[in-house]
Amino acid sequence: MEFPLILKPIVIFGGKGGVGKTTAAAAYALALARAEPKKKLLIFSTDPAHSLSDSFAEEIGREKKRVAGNENLDAMEIDPGEWFEELKQRYRTWTDELFASLTGASRMEIKFDREAMRELVELTPPGIDEIAALGAISDLLDARSYDSIILDTAPTGHLIRFLELPQVALSWIRTFMKLLLKYQNVVKATQVAEELVALSKSIKGVLALLTDAQRCEFVGVAIAERMSLEETVDLAKALDKLEVPMEKILINGLVPKTGCDFCKSRRKMQDQVVVNFKKRFPSLNLFAAPQQPHEITGPQDLLSHFQAWDRVQSRAKQR
């Protein structure tokens, strides 16, 4: 076993769908929990597929204490879309109640503001749902509830798009706030404003956390296929531009070198892709994980999976 177990406040496993990132995150979290029994850990998933429960072979849901029998490992599964839809529904309800309670102002003006505010609720920027859900991570770290949080992200498109355009989301919040300030004497408006302020702080906190190399690490997860290689190159470029630190890549699903002719041929093609990974990422630590003969589910499978992660290439010395 060569994959280092580092106790950073947040470790993110990310990549395209279908590359095994949830299983990788679960395996890493369990191995770290076993290695650091005195540290409090949380594995947190924003993948709406909710496959974290499948990985541990137990129901996780919105909160699960003592996962896989470990006193120091908790887990949470959140569907950002569902979570944010609940938030938007509260906004809709508050908006309706707010304007229903207003009297004495221009009917035309009230109608315009009401329609504008409802339109704003519907036109939320892509990715704000996931980043808002991630705000819970900042809160937990600030409260020192956990020493380390291992994050299994949804397929990274939304998160990257949000990180590329954070001001869009903050501008959306500011526009909402400006409308609310016209009705600041109304109690309901004050309640909505407070939640929007909290959301704004949460977004800024997550952005600061994800770009702090001392507190955060992003582990790219891929498979030994050309398309996955190109997707990982694109991901690395985006993360580098956004200053989100990625030092490791895990290449999943290498078939055994022995066995049938098809397996040997398949492995030969995979090995060539791994060579190309090494060429494209000369300064990163690369690791490879073998394809398992069955679905990885339950604590023992997860630990066996983690222990099989072999180093492909050491990180080059920094100049």
C-alpha cells in the first residue's frame, strides 16, 4: 500500500461519472478512520446517485453515525438539487406571503417586483445548488466537528462551472437582496434576507476552502481509457486555473495481466493509456487500482480495494 493517508481538513474525490470515485472516496475514508482512531472523520457525498450506501452496504441518508462499525467515522448523503429545490420552495412561499401582505404601494410596482423575484428564484446559476450544499462542510470545519472531511462529489461539471463564475452566483444573491431591501420593514423579507446573507457567506467560505492547499486536496479519479485521459486533462486544466490543488490521480479498473487472451489484450491497451497518463501528468503522483472480480461493497471489500492502490509514478522534484 503506497497511497498516503493525509489528515487534511478536506479531501475531495472527483471526476466524471462511472470512474469509481464514490468507491474510492469510501475506501480512503475507511482506511483513514482505521489509521487515525482518535480523529473524527466524515465522508460527505453530494452525488445524487447515492451510491455511498452501496459502497458501505448500509443505509446512509442525510446523516449516519458510526459507519462500518467505526466510532470515529460518520457519513452524509445530500442531493444538492433536491436540497436547493427545498430552499427555492421556501423562497417562493416567502415571496408569495411577502407580496400578499403589502398594502399602500403601487399595484404595478408590487406586481413587477413580485414577478421579478419569482423569476430570480427560477434562474439560479448552474452549480450554486452543489456549492450551497457544500457550505455545510465549511460550517462543520469551523465548528471543529470533524478533523477531516472526505468529499465524494457529483460528476464535476457543475462544480467546475460554478468555480469558474462565482461572481455570477454572488450577483444573483445581491440582485435578490436589492429587491428585498425595498420591503425591509416586512418581517418575512428580513428572514429571507438573513438566509441569503448566510448563503453568500457560505459560497465565499467554500471558495476559500477549496483553493487553500494547506486545507484542501483534490484527488482526480479516472479509468485507463483514452476518453477518460482527455477528460482528466481538461479537469486538471480547470482546477489549475481555479487554483484548486490536485496532486494525485487514481486510475481505476486495470484488468489482471494473466488470464484469457482478451484480458491480456485489454491490459496491454490499458498499459499504453497509463503511459500516456504519465506523459501528460509528469508532476503528479499517479496510482493505479486493479479491477476487482466482483462489485466492491462493504468494509472488507473497501479496505482490500484501498490496499491494492499501487504507485505508478512519483511526483517530480519541484524546481
